[in-house]
Amino acid sequence: MSILSLDFLQFVLITLAIYYLLPGRLQNLSLLIASYYFYYTWNHYHPLLLFGLTILVFGLGHWLHRAGRGRRLILVLGILLNVGLLLWFLIGGKTLYNTLPDAQRFDLLPLLILPVGLSYYALNSISYLIDIHLRLIKPTSNLIDFALYLAWYPKLISGPLERARRFLPQLAEKRRLSDQDLASNLTLILIGLFRASILAGLLALYLPSVPLLAPSDYGNPVLLWALVTYAFYLYNQFAGYTDIVRGVSGLFGIQLSRNFNAPFFSKDVSDFWQRWHISLSQWLRDYIYLPISRAFLRRNPSRNNIPNLIVPPMATMLISGLWHGANWNHLLWGALIGLFIVLENLRALGRPAVVEAAIPLRRRISERLWLILLMTIATVPFVLDLKQTLIFFVKLIHGWDGQMFDLRPIWVIALSLLVDWIQHRHGDELIFRTWPAWARTVLLATIPLAVIVVIHLQSAPPVFIYP
Amino acid sequence: MDRNQVLQKVREFTLNELLKNPNYDLKDDEPLFSSGLIDSFAMAQVGVFIETEFNLYIPDPELTVENMDTINQITDKILAELAAQQ
């Protein structure tokens, strides 16, 4: 069931009605049943996997909390369980799928293809166990709440990644939805629809997919422009999706984390990673980057020590690449981002820090354009396989072959940047709520209408799954 | 160790190691990470500094911008952890 579908709208309305009709003690159970039904609509077998993992991690959490000696061993067991599942589907299942005859392949399909959402609930399980090990949280004694933490349908398919210590307390308390909360969450859904359906929808219509599929036939301006268009398409699709699911979750009184903060206004690649897919970046920072970086700093406390500057970002970004897809091209993508961060670290060596406001405007603009170019280039191995990536880069190095690119996406990209700029400038993603009544009325009337028009223009309803 | 002593150590470390500018006019409540003055990846240095200087281990997920954005906040976190140890 796609988030951008009438089926999903019906599903949300029905679950909301049931939720608010039930007494408080049954509300979480109703959300859990709804979440498992939602997952069932994606695949009939994968809810069983989620249920099995939920029971195991719930038990491991309690065992870890009570254990005296051997706590580290229990933690390692829990991490191996989740990482093993991920690796099985990312590598083992895929390899087996390619070697089996068609008939067997079909029978074993649920065991071979990566279940949607597993990339998220496996990381949620790992951070839950690590936080218990670090004694930052106690395991919940409520199995329904814990199962809902992993399965909550607005975040199940493509995040955001939530931490148990922020999510579980919300389930334990009585949730109320004030008029202000209702307005905020509906605004968030409207902004999300604007991004995912209108901006991403229009960019999808314009997206010159041919240069991305057959880069050898095109010159570098066409290729670069196709990449820029794709980068903004992906951003609006993902950011819009997140806004919608956050708004939907908020209607039940459950707040989900913000996942994007005007990433194309970042000053450098490190800054970009703190504004793009924030919940994943923070997860990687807390459970991969910081432990590695601290281990290196303990051996040599100087940040100027070269291994301290290189190993933690490279290792983190390679793991990020693997999480996005166990392919050579995704590893190359991770390595490329890691390399950009390492180069920034080396460039900053011995340089004093400067307040952003003290940097001249011209330099700030050129830094941002440079960043968009870098992130656009990094998109190549994210989209294409290794062979096509190499062809793409070779063609990019070659000169202009006289072909002109389609300029139509430029106004959609400008609109996307304008929305980001307004939110970023006011430090408030819901700033549109404070606009004059006439402006809000125009937005309220035109956005749903434009969504219908753009969906009508598309040949098939968009389905968004990330990664 | 009183609050002022802890704050001075944190200030010295921030100016010399994080900002690399001992002459910077740093306010006690000036945001370091959320303002972009220092990127949050430098939080690892803060963690190791607290380990070596105060013999305290702050878990990685606790090293957040929300908890430790200013030298006042870092100082308070150290004092709270020291108090919890006693």
C-alpha cells in the first residue's frame, strides 16, 4: 500500500476512527494490529519475520538488562542476529535468487528478497539493545509497546529511524491531540504532499531518464543536468514522504523525528550529512562513527593525527553505502562521500573555526553551488551500476558535444530551493502556518488540486521505498 | 572541583583544540555545534577530553548537540555525571 494512494488515505482514516473510539488501554493494541495489517499488504510472509525478530529482541533486551557477566556477549548476539538478517537478504538471498531455477525461485521468494522496512527495524533493534547495554534505557516490560516501536506503520517502510528512549515514553503516556497539534500535523501533511506529489511529481515528468540509462550517448552538460534533476527529485520525494508520515503519526499523538533540514543550503559535505536523512546520519554517528573515532582518539588524542581524520568517516560512509545496497556501486558511493569528508577534514587542519555570518556572501554562495555539484557527482554510483558509473564519469570528463539539455526542471528546482530557504531562514518548518489567512487559503485550495493534476499526468501512481 | 574550575578547563579545551583559536571571544552560552562553528563530528573529541580530564565516560548517544551545545551545557553535564558517581 503506497503512502501516496487513496488506499492509504482510507486506511489512515479508518485507523484514526478506531483509535479515537477505543479506550486508552486498547489504543496501542489497535495501532499494532493496523501496523501488521499494513505490512501484510506489502508481503504476506514478512510480518512473520518482524514478529519473530520482535520476540527475540524483546527477550534479549531483558536478558541483557538482568545479566551480570556476559552482557557484552548477549549484546554481540543481538547485533549479529540483526546484522546477519540484513546481510542474508542483501547478499545471500540475492545470490541464491540469481542461481536458482525459476520454479524454486518463486517458491522461496519471501526468503530471498529484502523485506521492505527490514533495513529500518533491524537498526531500531540494534540501537535498542546497545542503549540497554549502555544503561541509557531499561527494557520495556510491555511487549505490545515494544512491538509497536518496531512496527509502527507510518515509519515502517522508509523511516524515520526512531530511538526507543524517545518513542516508547510516548506510547506509555495518555496522548491528546490539541487543535494546535491537529493544525501542525495537517500542515506537515500538506507540505509533504506539495514536495512528494507536486515537486517530485513534476521533476519525474521532466526527468531525462535516457541519459541516466545510456550515458555513453550523451555529453557532459546533459549528463550533469540529468543528475541535478534526479538529486532534487529524490530529495523532494523522500523529504515529502517523511513529512507526510510524520504528519500522519502526529494525528495519533506520536511524534516522529525530522529527517531533512534544507540539505542543499549546507556549507560542506559534513554539514550536508547532518541535514540529509538526519535520523540515519545520527544513528550512524552514535553507533558507528563516535565509537570508532573515540577509539582512535584514545590512542592519539590529536585530531590532526591522519588516521583519526581518515578512518572514522571512511568506515562510517562505507557502512552507510552497504546499508543502502550491497553492491559495488553503493560501496563506491559511500567511499566517495567518505573521501569528500576526509578531504574537508584535511583542508580544515590547523585552520581556526569561523562563524558562518563572518564569511562573505559570495563565498557562501559559491560553497553551496560547489556542494550541489559534489553531491550531484556522488549520485552517479547511487543510481547506476559500476560499469555504467565508469562510462558516466568518462563522459563527464569529456567536453561538451553540442547537445543542449532540457531547461524545464529549472523552475521546479528553484521552487524547491525557495521552500527550503523560507523554512531554513525562519528556523521553522511550519512557518507557512503564520502566513496571512488569504495566503493560507490559496495554499489550502491549490495544493490538493495540483496534487490531483500531477497524479493524473503520471502514467502510474508513485511508490516510494528508501533505500 | 567546583563549577568554575570545570568551566575553565572546558573553555581552554574548546578554544585550543576545537576552535583552534585561543583569542576567540567565546561566550559561555554561545552555541558551538548548532551554529555551525564546529561540526558535530568533533563531539568525539569532547567525549575523549572528558574521559581523560575528568575520568568520566559519557556514552556516545549522550554526546548530542541538544546536551552539549555550549560550554555551559558541557560543564553542567560533567558536573551532573560527577555528582552521580559520588
